[in-house]
Amino acid sequence: MAFPKSFLWGGAVAANQCEGAYLTDGKGLSCADMLKGGNVSTPRMFSPVIEEGVYYPSHEAIDFYHHFKEDIALFAEMGWTVFRLSINWSRIYPNGDDEQPNEAGLKFYDEVFDECKKYGIEPLVTLSHYEIPWGIVTKYHGFADRRVIDLFVKYATTCFERYKDKVKYWLTFNEINCGLMPGGGAYNGVGYVCQEDLDNTAQRPVDQLIDNPQKRFEALHNEFVASAKTVIEGHKINPDFMIGLMIAHMSSYGLTPDPKDQFKNLQSDDRMNNFCGDVMVRGEYPFFAESFMKEQGVTDTSFMDNEEDKKILKEGVVDMYTFSYYMTNCVTTHEDELAKGNVFLGCKNPYLEATPWGWQIDPLGLRYTLNELAGRYPNVPLMIVENGMGMIDKVEEDGSIHDSYRIDYLRDHVKAMKDAIEKDHVNLIGYTTWGPIDLVSAGTGEMYKRYGFIFVNRHDDGTGDFSRSRKDSFFWYKKCIASQGEDLD
Ligand code: BGP
């Protein structure tokens, strides 16, 4: 049997994409609460002030806050052994810099973890999943301000102390490498938004906020230090904690055998995928760090030389490497090929099919990625904490949903993991699919783009009664887990 008995099977969500109840029980605003809905061709707008009568997807989301018992029972019915969720920082410290934590927020997660325990499900908790408190964005410009390191560590240690007997697996920052992308500070956890955008009533798409590479990379550095300090403090509170990093991993291929394409691909892989991983697993910046940052427009890289930070980074290396995997892309220097692609997703791979959102489906790419990571970071276990297919689901008259495309996608990815474990001997310890219950899309804010095994009756116009129902894939995943990944038909 390829998958070891201890292999963790489950699903992953983020608080801002499922909880709703955005101001309930003392919760403060988070940056996610300031984002409007969009779709595949309309970007999400960032509004620095909440407008009356406008639909903000996170405000109600799928109302997990009031449905968590029902939802966790459904997860248990599938046989899960792990549930990845995030704690919404602004439920615990509503403004980010409050003296005392909000007891009602802490109590909510106590109840969620107790419910998991009832079914023998291990929680895997992300401390920051694109939901930095709004107060930290407006008052400190996010992690660009070094004081936010301590605010984060305080929040993390509050959670560690409170849940030390309920939660063993922790992740510091979701997809920390998304901070490498210009302009996404309101969205990607870095939290850097410049004053002009905070004052801007005309509003801009969230990925087009004014970029400041110097601030962005300083903020990222501060996140590295905050994460390392968190690991150090976490191990003092409970030495059994497994605290990991989380990377949006997108492997890429050089489009043509032109050495220029291959070299560009090597550099792009190093910069987008390996830069953050190297700092957090190896405890130091990689050899290409300085040239990379200079290319990006960083003029002063002296923050890398802070001796105290260097010590912390070395001491606070992570216990596991976790990542999201959805697709791969291609890299080229040939202008005509570049034009066929899309800036974020890279250029098109003629051998792969794509989803309606342009995400290119590549199960073998997952095995490729696992091999790359196992070679680069041989001393830490790997976990896939997001994988799945966002699609348009059709509800039949009798309420059933025949999502065979999702089953095909997942089956092929499970097979790729199996090969990686069995044939390549990769140390992979778990798998949580993304959005096992339909939820708000982070990229577009849609409900229309669905990932779930469980359908949620909620729509982009704000209608729907939040009722839950099982799709065909629900029964498939249940069978997959019951057979330890052997029965995939
Ligand atoms: C990852 C995020 C998730 C999630 C997922 C799917 O980048 O960590 O929060 O949403 O992508 O993306 P989307 O929701 O845009 O389809």
C-alpha cells in the first residue's frame, strides 16, 4: 500500500472565505472584508471604506460560523483525519494591536476544535490566510512596519497557549510567496497598502494597488522573522508542535529547448518557488536573493544583514514544508508565445487542458513538484495543503450534482502522489483538497467557481439559503480515503 497508515486525508478552507459573521462576537474588520466580488474577467475591487448596500463576499461567505457542526459532521462522514482551517486574526485581536484577546473569538475556535476531536479529526491551523486585521493595514501599513512582527507573535502565542492540547499542526503564513507579486498587499497577507490607496475613493483592482518594491520586500523579510519567532515560541509552548511554511507552488517548464527559455525558467522557479522556501527551511537567504531583489526594484537590501534577524531565521526553521498545487505554466523568452498567455498564469502549454478560469491541469506536474521539493529540502516532510478544481457545477432537478470532471482531476492527482511515494520515495505526510465545501473564491470573490465535495446553496447575487448537499465527488473521496487511496474508480 503506497499511502502509509498515518497519512492525513482531508480538506482545507480559510476563515475569510467560509466563516461569514464578519462582525459577530467582537470580530474586527480584516483586509479580506474590504474586497468586493469579481469574476473571471472582472477583477475584485479594493474599497478602503465599506459601502452600504454593496455585496462583499466575505461578510456572509457560506456562514460556516453558524454551520460548523453540520459541516464537520459531513467531513467526518467522508472519513477525514485532518481539517485545515485558518484562525481569523481579527476575531482574536479585533484591531490587531489590542491589549487583550477577544474571549468570544477564542471560544469559537475552541468549539470548532472540540467538534473536530469528537470525530478524531486533527486540525491543521493557518495563523494568517490573507486576512490581516484592517487596523494593522491602516495604522502600520502591514508588515512593512517592524512592530507588526511582535503583534503577530503575540497573536500566535495566544493561540498556541489556548489550543496547545487541541492543535498539533500549524502553518504561519498562507502562500507567503504571493508577497513577491507586485501590488497585492491588501490581499496577500503582507498588508502593505500605501496611503494614497487607503485614501483613494475611486478604488483600484486589488492586484493593481500602487506597488513599492522596497516596502514589499521589507515587509516580506519581517514576515520571515515573525514566522521564525513564532516557530521558536511555539516549540517552547509545546515541543510536539509541527509548525510549517506554506507556499503557492507553481512549477514551470521552459516552453522551448532554446537555452534562453530554460535559463529563464530556472530563474523564475528559483525566484517564485524557492526564494521563500529557502529562507524558511534553510534559515538563510539563497545566493540569488540580492540580484533578485535588485531586479525587482529594491534599492536597499541591508535588512538582510541584520545580525539579530539572521540568528532568529536560523533558529526558527520550520518543521514541515506545505504547499498549494493547482497547475503548472510555461516560461519563454519568445515574445509571440508570451502574448498567447496571461501575465499571471504564464504562457500556454500546448499539451495541457485548462479549466474555464485558465488553470492548466497537470497531475504529472505534481509528481514533478514533489520530486523537486524532496531533493531540495530532504530534511522536512512535505504536505499538499491545497489542490482541486474550481468549476461551474450544475444542480440537477433532483438536487444531485454529477461532478465527474472533479473526480477525474482529483483521481489523477492522487495517483501522482501515490507514484511519488511508492516509486520515488518522497516523504509526503498528508493531503488536504482545497474548498472541500463550496466557498468564496479568493481570486475572483465568486461562489460560481466551486471546488467542493459539498454544494452550498449560495450565489454571487447574495441569494441562497446556505443549505448543504453532497455532490458525486463526496462519495468518491469517501471511498478514496476508506481504501487509503487504492480504490479510485
Ligand atoms: C490559493 C489560496 C486559497 C484559494 C485557492 C484557490 O491561492 O490559498 O485561499 O482560494 O488559491 O483560488 P481561487 O479561490 O482564486 O480559485
